[in-house]
Amino acid sequence: MDQIEKNLLEAVADLHTMPDGAYNIRENGKLAARNTTANVDIVTKADGSGIDIIIKPGTKNESVHIPVILSETGLHDLVYNDFYVGDDCDVTIIAGCGIHNCGTQETAHDGIHSFHLGKNAKLRYVEKHYGEGDGTGENIMNPTTVVELGEKAHMEMETTQIKGIDSTKRVTRAALAAGASLVIREKIMTHGNQYAETDFTVDLNGEGSSANVVSRSVAKDHSKQKFLSRVNGNTACSGHTECDAIIMDEASVCAIPELTANNIDAALIHEAAIGKIAGEQLVKLMTLGLSEKEAEEQIVNGFLK
């Protein structure tokens, strides 16, 4: 890999060298490096469109890195990855995609990730999206995540998009069995004329299941954001969805939370707040010696932390 590709790996997966444990690194639409372990197998799909990650039941304290990097302008990359997490596992999966586009054509990555968690399985899933390059071509990412949580399974999903993505539509669909729980934390920042859309649907199908979906975003310049979140309580369950957004300059933010209770014991809550940076926050930081721009940056960084 050249230095540009190494920088992308660091940005999306915090990798400075090849990681310990299992990994699959995809570079410009092709396999660049792979490693498996006794408990984690990674298999290329027969048609070459993606990979299957199979984690043996009872696997604890192991990680899997599956970053994607694109450095060729005009490349459209599409992958289908399936994750099979066995019963009683406790593992971390670190994904993410980085694009370096110095050309005039759009470069795009669409990743369709499906997670199948067994009984009592625990998974922390981290996904970062990042774009850079001084070309005029757009960087586009459209991730789709499908989640099936078995009985008493738990998944934490952390997604971050902070820089350089001109257009994105992020779709998540989740179905939870009895006693299962899902926590989603999303962070997005847009600027220029960028557009970001988030579309969550969570079906709480099993008794005692729960979901907590939280999105924090900052929209600058003339960028636009749209947040849709649907939580369907189909049994005795609990669900919470929250969207907090800071709007700046001439940006636009739309938040559409939707709750459906199909059972008398479904307890569902939604919250949505959109607003500008409070003047007193700016004044307080500026009295400490910061310029107005520096004060804004400190507030935004703290909000998205």
C-alpha cells in the first residue's frame, strides 16, 4: 500500500500496522489482505461479491477488522457481507470505508452488511466513513445494515461520518427476539452542499426486547440532512429514539421520528431537537480567549464526541 492508502486505513479503522486477530482488508474492489483465527473464519462468497464472517459459539474477547479503502477515481464498489455470531460470543467488529478521490469522476462504495446474532451473543460494531481528495469528483457512500438479534443477544452499533462524504443514504433494519437489546449511536457532520439521510427501522418482536437509537449531527454551510427513525413495539418491550442536531449557516435538517405500539405493554419514547449554537456558549468560550470560529469548533467537537 502507498501512503495515501495507509492514511485511509488509519482514518477509518485506527490501523497503523496489520491488526492482531482476524481481518479482511479490501482495496479498490479487491482483496488486499486477510487473516483468520481458530474462532473466526472469513470466506469469500462464491460469486465474489463479498464475504461471510463466521464466529464460533463461545468466542470471547476477539476482534475482526474489515475496512474498505478506495483510491481510484470513478470506481463503484459494492459488497455483501454476512456476519454469523454464534451463541454466547462477546466480540468486536471494526468496519469502515475511506475514499481518496483526486479525479473528476464520482467514487462510490455501497456496503450491505447483515448480522445474525445467536442466543446470548454480544457484539460491538464500529463503522467509520471518511472522504478526502482535491478532485472535483464526488465521494458517495450508501451503507445498508440488517440486524437479526437472537434471544437475549445484545448489539452496540457506533457509526461515524465526520468528513468528506458528498452524499450518503444510511439504511438500518433490525429485528429483535425475546430479551434482546440494541443500542445505536450515530454521529454525522455535513458541510458545503453535502447531503446525508439516515433511515432506521427497528422491530421489537420479542417480549422484553429493547432499543435505544440516538443520532447526533451537525449541518454546516448549505448542506442538508434527513433523519427518519421508526420503532415498532410488537410486544411487551421498550424503545427510545432521539435526534439532536446543530444547524449552522444556511443548512437544513429534517427529523421524522415515528413510533408504533402494537401491544398494550409496549413503552416507546421519541425525542427530536434541532437548533443553533447558543449565544451564551460562544460568549463564554470567547471570554477565555478563543475566536468565534475556534469557539464554534470546540462546541461542535464536544457535541459529537
